[in-house]
Amino acid sequence: MAQITAEQEAVAIRRGLSWWRLLLRDPIALVAALWLCLLALCVLAGPELFGKAATALNLRARNLPPGSIEHGWLMILGADTLGRSMLARLIVASRNTLSIALISVLVAMMIGGFLGLIAGYIGRTVGNVIMRLSDIIQSFPSLLLAVVVLYMLEPRVGNLIIVLAITRIPSYLRVTRAEVLEIRERVFVDAARALGGSRAHILFRHITPVVAPTLLTILTVDFAIVMLAESGLSFLGIGIQPPEITWGLMVAQGRNHLSQAWWLAFFPGLAIMFATLSANVLSNWLRIATDPVQRWRLEAPKGGDA
Amino acid sequence: MTRFLARRSVHSAFALVGLIVAVFFLARLTGDPTNLFLPLDASLETRKEFAHKHGFDRPAIEQFWSFVKDMSHGDLGYSLRKQRPAMELVLEAYPTTLKLAGATMVIAIALAIVIGALAAYRPGGVFDRISGIASLAGASAPDFWVAITGILIFSVSLRWLPTSGVGGFPYWIMPITVLALRPFGLLVQVVRSSMLSALASAYVKTARAKGVSERTVIFVHALRNACLSIVTVAGDLTVGLINGAVIVETVFGWPGVGKLMIDSVIQRDFPIVQASIMLTATAIFLLNIAIDLIYVALDPRIRHQ
Amino acid sequence: MPDNAAPLLEVADLKIEFRSGRETVYAVNGAGFSVRPGETAAILGESGSGKSVTASAIMRLLQCPPAFIAGGAIRFKGDDVLAMPLNQWRRRCGREIAMVFQDALAALNPVFTVGWQIAELFRAHGERSGKKAEARAVELLARVGIPDPVNRARDYPHQFSGGMRQRVMIAMAIALGPDLLIADEPTTALDVTVQAQIMDLLQDLQKEIGMAMILITHDLGVVADVADHVAVMYAGRVVERGKVRDVLGKPAHPYTLALLESVPQLQQNSQSLRPIVGSPPDMAAPPSGCAFHPRCRFATGECKVKLPPKVAVAPGRVAECHHAKSVFNGG
């Protein structure tokens, strides 16, 4: 057993290295990955580092247009109606925006993946009931669903995460179930069963590793989708409520000053766009990188057209 | 074929019924349903009176039956704020939304097919890369932000287009563009990938070996097969379009269902919210059946099952 | 057919590679053979020997990238196929040269009727009247032996049996009476009984039309029954070629010999061909020298380092082997 684990580890390390090399080969995906890393830093340390700057009023810098560093480099993106630094506010708001999206997606993936495993593995009846329930969620526009539920509950962060997570469950459920149904028939699961592995063992030891890359790809796409949904809800005024801030809410607030200070709405929206675009680019890359049939597209040398 | 259609319709119907049940019970589970109907500052007396009048003090099951009975008569409640039946208000708003959504989808699908097919023809080529980034950007852009940025540029600065409202052609340009971005971006990717697999298929080789022109190979042989997945995704995107419609209608002041619903949420006018959901769910049910019919028409393999 | 007639198709020193960043698969490494008008040439080889890739290259159906034609030439009726503008070549496909694919279910478009797909051939080559094209499609279906052709023309590929689908493929290929038909494992996907019917049909049609045929197969029996000439492919090279009777009667390459030796197993009621010792080479890292040396019982030190020359063992007989002469003489 120990030998096998060591071997697997070696394979994993080699794979990790070659993934890194693949990422280096695709400049667009690399930029996307680096941007997401930068955002992760903002989420982790932003509010602690820039919290003060984001709340400090500076009456002389009220509605300061972007592009000048007269009032310090934090004012490079301009200042809001109270003279607070846009850049600092954006960094501080990144924590709410990104962590809400990330937590929702993780919750959705865990619930959806788990239900998918059950639906695919346990039996037809249970599977069908689960699938029909997911149909209900999937057949209705997610934003509308969220609007209604948030109306009936309260627009608190916790509720927002629950609602957003629920709307994303079906995609994980479907993928996991489909993969489980396929893998189930494959030899190695039979072999594991013949060796007397318990059901739980087969599920988590054999099926999860195969499904995980696909789920990770969906997770990245969904991260973008959920971020857009949360921003949309906050923009409509039924998501995050002030004094908390998210990028979506900043766009909504900036909208009232559109003709005097366009940057108030423009930069938070641009931040959303860059984050979602990065997630989408990375997920496209992941999809190709984890697909052995398409992988050559990434590996092929540049300018090799003939 | 009939079995396929029957099974699909049952599934769609199940989703419709499930949603209605879910909305009803969720509304009751959240505590005091009068909260949903009355303003937050309503007095205790008003609440009690209202609850009694609408039977909220009766058991939930009993309420559900009367709810279903009313609904089967087309009675989806009465808007206290607007003093009109909720169903009437929603039905009035629907055509506006449908027109907007229909025009958007037609444009998005047509453009996506042309661009996706051309991108798939030379994967990795310049056109493929540009259209790939552009479609991703379209799918990633926050629609509300694109909408207000559009207003800022084309209405406030350049004064080419109206900021909001309904009217002639200029009024349609921005709402349709903004609403089309997402489905267009996603569809380009779907068209591209399904065209790629169609172009790599054996039947495309056969067509080329027959001496069929490259244009026919792409736009007849490959596209006709790619259509199958395009239709499925386009159906889902049409459902998703309602999401965008809520935002676009709100920003551009279109008197459609999306705006009606958000206004009602903000004014806490629950009957209208409820009626909007029910009618939207019904519309989606019909849409799903239409998609299945189109699918059957497109795929002879299902037709002869 | 006279042996000295000008060749209809000539493949010379063809090299095809599949490139992906990490590795290059050398699928075809200098294959050469020729086909004269009216004759049947077989390309015999295991899967992975490069025979189907060669066929696709002749029709210019390879997807580039990942495929690259790294060298060699293909001449059809004296014209350089690879140098010709693609659309000019396409116009000759179907009319002068046609192809039957292995898996007819995949090779026929699932969403169009069979009649439409056959009629398309006429439309693509100048028939303006859709009605006439359809009528000619029905005629063709009758000609390849499909019963009730008028109604069957309105059916879709999935509604046909495997044998009938292959007949449809053949109908499409012979529609315009081509000079050369490439049949890529036309019977592999079919039942044994149907296989014989399809081969018979192909031979009858060949005689009627007077076309030449390249038959790509891994089945020695089919080669012996049908072909005039044979080119044996191994690891992307044509290792031996000559008249079928001569090659199968007195092979000059150890691989051909090994193939022949593995056949009698079939008659001893063994269910499968006994494979030749060892496994086919990994074409991303082909063996040095002669690619067959790791599996060859004649191999000497020379074979490991030096690519064997083309040895003419008899008139019209060429084998690429250092020991061709001794194999030929019954070594």
C-alpha cells in the first residue's frame, strides 16, 4: 500500500509541475490566474490594510476625478462624494463580493456533489426524486428565484449565500451523477467492490477523484455566475444592504451621480468584470487542460500552422 | 417520439407544480404572511384583520386548497397598492417583456451561429482568439454596469440614444444590446465547440470526400448537427434571459414584468410578485415544451424512437 | 491490365506526422506505392500501421494541425495532389476519386435522409434539378441492391442495418463513376456473412465501371481474394509490395512472412489470430534502424542501426529488409 501511495504522490507532483508549465504557455490564462491571486490577497488583507483609508473622509477631495495622485496614490481612481478613496473602497469591498461568491459556490458544490453521488449510486427512485427536485430549481431563472426568496426572508448575508448556493446546486448534481453512472460501470469500481470495499470507500476513494476536476471547472464558472448574481441583487437593492459594501452596491450608489462623477459606478463594475472574466478564462483553460482529448491544443507549439 | 415528448412534458409539468407548491409554503413558513402583503409599519389590528380576511389563520393545507382553487380560476390575488387584480397587471406587462426577449434572442442566436461557426473553422486562428475573448467578455460583463456605462456614453455624453423609456427604434438599441451580451457570449462558445466536434466527425469527412463545397460542409452538414446542442442551450439561455430582463427593464425603465416585479418587491406588493412568478413559471413550462418539439423536429433519431 | 500502363495514382515517399507540443507521432514514414487504371491494390497492415492515414492524405482529409505532411508526393493522373489548391482538388473528389469509409453509421450524416445525401453528390457536381438528383439517387440505391429504393431513400441512416448502410456508402462513392475508389476497411464493422456480400458488390461494381480500387484492410483473406497488387505496411512504411499471388506465395519481408504464418491458426479453429511476438511499435518513439527488428527473428546487429534499403528481389517485387533475399529464398 505504502508503495502505491508513494507512486501516486510522484505522479501527482509530476502532474502539478506540468500543469504549471501548461499555464505558463497560455499568457491569457496566466494573467487571469495572477489577477485572481491578487484579488485573493485583497480579500485576505484588504480591509485590515485599507479599512481606514476607505472610511476616511477628505472634504477637499470630494468627487475627485481619477488619474491624479495629488492627494496620494490611493486617489489614483478618484474619490467618492465624501472624498473617500475609490481604490481603498474597492479593495475593502472585494472581501464581501468575492467571499460571498466563493462560499456560495463551495456550499453548492458540496451539496450538489454529494446529492449527485447519492443520485447516481444509490438507486433509481432516490435518484429520480433528486433529479426532479433539481429540475424545479433549474427550470426557473436564478435571479428571480433569489429575488423572491430574499423578499420573503430578509436580505442578510447568510440568506443571500443560501439562496445563491441553492440556485447553483443543479449543475454539480447533474455532472456528478452523470460521471458516477459512467464510472460505476467501469472495471475498477467492480474490482474495488470485488475486493470488498464498502460503499462509502468506493464513493470517496474511487469516484470522487475522477469527478473532482470536472467539478473544479464548473466551480470556476459558477464563481463568476454567482458573483454577477450577487452584484445584480445588490444593484437592485435586495442584496447586501449598506453600510456593508460590495462592488454591486457601489455601482448602484454611483449610478445616482452618473453625470457628475462617472467613476463612482464605472470602476466597481470594471472590477466585477475583470474578476468574472478571469474566472471564465481560467475555467475554459481548466476544461481543456483536464480533457485528454483537447489537451494538445495547449501543448501545441506556437505558430505551428501549416 | 411520443414517449420522449410525454416524458419531457411530465418533467416540465412537475417542475411547474413543484415551484407553485414551494412558493406557497415558503410564503407561509417565513412566519407571518401578513408581513409579505402589508407595509412593515402596519398596526397589529390591521394585520389581524387582514390575516382573518385572507384566511391566514386557517391551517396551511386548507389555505393551499383555496389557493389552488383560486388559481384555477385565474385568480392570483389582488394588489392592495394598485387596487387591481395582480394577474391583470402582470399580463399587461408581459407582451413588452416578450417582445424585448424575442428580439434579443433572435439577434443573439443569429450572430452567435455565424461567429461561432467561423471561429470553429480555424481553431486557434486569429479570428478564433478574438471572438473567444470577446464572447467571454460578453458573458462576463455585469449587465447593469454595461447598461449604465452605455447610458453614460451614448445618452449623457454623446446624446445619440434616449436614456430610458419605450418608443421607436432608438429606444430598443441599448436594451437589446445589453440583454443580448450574455446569451450571445455563451452561445458563441457553444456553437464553436459543437461545430468543432461536428467538423471533426466522420460524416464531414464523407461530405468532403464527395466533393461538396466547404461552405456547404460548414453551414449544412456541420451546422445542422450542431443545431441540436445549440437549441438545447438556447432554451436554457432564454429562461436565463428573464434574469437579465429584470435588470435591463429596471435600468432602462421598460414597463415589463421584470420592472413590475422589482418595483413590487420594493413596495412590498406580494400578490404581484406571486403572480409574476406563477406566470413566468407557466411561460417557461410552455417554452420547454416548444424546445422539445423543435428538438424532435431537428433530430430524426428521436423522431423514430 | 498491362503492367507498364501509366499509374493512375502514385504515392511516393509520403511522410505524415501528428504534432502536439510534447511529442510527435510519426504515423507515415516514407510510404510509396502506385495504382494503375482498373486494378485493385490492397494496403495490408495492422491498426496503427498508417494505412488509413495514408488514405486520408490522398483524399486530403487530414486535419492540419495536428497532422502535418512532412514530405513526399501524391500524384493523381499525373497531377500533384498536395500542391493543388484545395477547392480544385475537392471538385475532383467524388467525380474522379471516391472513398468508402469503415463505419458507415458515423460516416453518414445522421440528420439527413439517405436519398438527400446521395443526391447531394449530383448537386455538388453540377446537377441543377433537385428532382433529377433525387431520381438518380433512387436508381443508385436499386443498383447497390437496396430493396424498395423509392421509400428507403426517404429514410435516415439509423433506420438501416449495418450492411445496408455500407451499401448506401458504396452507392454514394460510385455515383459519378470515379476512376479510383478508396475503400477503407469497408467490411470491418460488419457481420461475417454480410462482409462477403459487400465485397462481392464492390467487385461487381468495379468491373461495371472499370474503376481502380485501393482496398485498405488488415484481412489477409480479403487481400488474397480480391486484390491484384498488395502493399504491406508496417510502422508507417510500405515494407513489401508486389503482385498478390507472388507476395503471399513467396514473401520477401519477415513481417509478411509472420503475417502469413499467423493465419493457419484460424483454420485450426482457434478463435483469434495469434499475434506476432511483441507489440506494434510506439510511433512517438519508433525503434531505430528497421522498425520491425524488435519482433523479427531474422534481425541482426545491422537491423538495429541501419534503415533497410529497398531490395528488388524479383521483377516487380520490392522489400525493405536487409535480409530480403534470404527471406525470399526461404531462409
